[in-house]
Amino acid sequence: MNIELPSDAMKFVEGLVASGEYNSANDAVVDGVRLLMSRQQLRADIQKGIDELDAGLGIDGKEVFAELRERAKSVVEKAG
């Protein structure tokens, strides 16, 4: 697959390669596509959560924070 990027995007990718952040333009573009994939998954996960809340499947905030405090306490105790 050959892809043409707008000049500003190409300069950006070239800068990433020149700085040593990526070994090649291909590596930078692949990473960019992976980020887009992650963003799409995040959107789907958020929508799933919204749908669950709309269906009344949410958890009370006080319960959530109580569970988080217990988890944090457990982690601290294990580390200490």
C-alpha cells in the first residue's frame, strides 16, 4: 500500500525520523495507525459504558471509591 501524506504531515514524520524517535517513516506511520486503532477502541468502550448507564447498570460512586480505597490499601500493605 502506498499512501500520500499532506506536506505538513510528511514534514512532521520526517522530523520524527530525523530526531531518532522512529527508525523510518513507515514505523512512525504504523505507530500513528495503532494510536488511531486505540482511539477507536476507547470510543467503543466509552459508548458501551454510556449504554450500560442508560440501561441502569451503573455502580454507585460511593461503592466505586470504597472499592478503590480497599484496593489501594491492599497494594500498600503488600508493598510495605
